[in-house]
Amino acid sequence: MGRSLPSFLRYAVISFFRLVYNMSGCIFCKIVNNEASASILYRDEQVTAFRDVHPAAPVHILIVPNKHIESVNNLAPEEEALAGHLFTVARQLAEQEGVAESGYRLITNTGVNGGQSVSHLHMHLLGGSHMKHPMG
Ligand code: 5GP
Ligand code: ZN
């Protein structure tokens, strides 16, 4: 019990500095904070959505939380509403972009095997053409 507080504090301090270090080089944090340009389609207090710089489909939008969360692996239980909000915004954007009826694909790549190349949680919204099957 006597050792638990210092180790907790050490964990908190290391986590804080890791977060600041990761954010400082994060392109999606820069886009969220208007420090890097992007074609922004939607923004609220929780999320930002912008067009992917290398579109893989006629409609290719990224929806990201405004706060730096590395991946699904780092989502906290109290961020469940935020995770759900990514879907709500994706649905609204699909309607706005005219692909809701024809269909679209939502992808969140996670980690190395998942093909995640930007370590800031994001949801891809892909539409406007027939998606390839099978996946994987
Ligand atoms: P991931 O491979 O991590 O699932 O997806 C990252 C996506 O971010 C890729 O589709 C890539 O094209 C996109 N991307 C990387 N850097 C930038 C950037 O600076 N601006 C925009 N708009 N998209 C980016
Ligand atoms: Zn970030």
C-alpha cells in the first residue's frame, strides 16, 4: 500500500510525457489544431473530419477524435461515447457526400498488422465506388 502511490505517480508522469511527446509529432493533432492544412468537412468539440490526402475511393474522409488517442487499444471505457460519436458523424458525412444510399465502408486500422500508419485513432469513410471483397 505504501509503495502504490509513488508507482502510480510515476506511471502518471510517464504517461503524461509520452502523450505530450506523441502529440508533438502527430499530423492529425496538427490538423485538429489548425497547425497543418487539410480539407476540413466537419468539426465539433469532440471530433474533426477531413478528406484523406491520398484518397482510396471517390469519397475518402477521415474522422478523428480531437484529443490524441493512439488507437482503439488506447480507448478508455469513459471514451465509449466518443467512439460512438465517430459513427454518428460518419453517418452524417455519408449523407452529406451522397453515399449513404449507395453504401460505404468504415475502417479503423489498428496497430502494425491492422495497417495503421498514423498513430492517432481515426475512422476511414470510403464510398462512391464498389468496395473490394473479401477484406483482409
Ligand atoms: P491508416 O493507414 O493509419 O489507417 O490511415 C492513415 C491515413 O491518413 C492514410 O489513408 C493517409 O493517406 C492519411 N494521411 C496521412 N497523412 C495525412 C495528411 O497529412 N493529411 C491528410 N488529409 N491525410 C493524411
Ligand atoms: Zn494526435
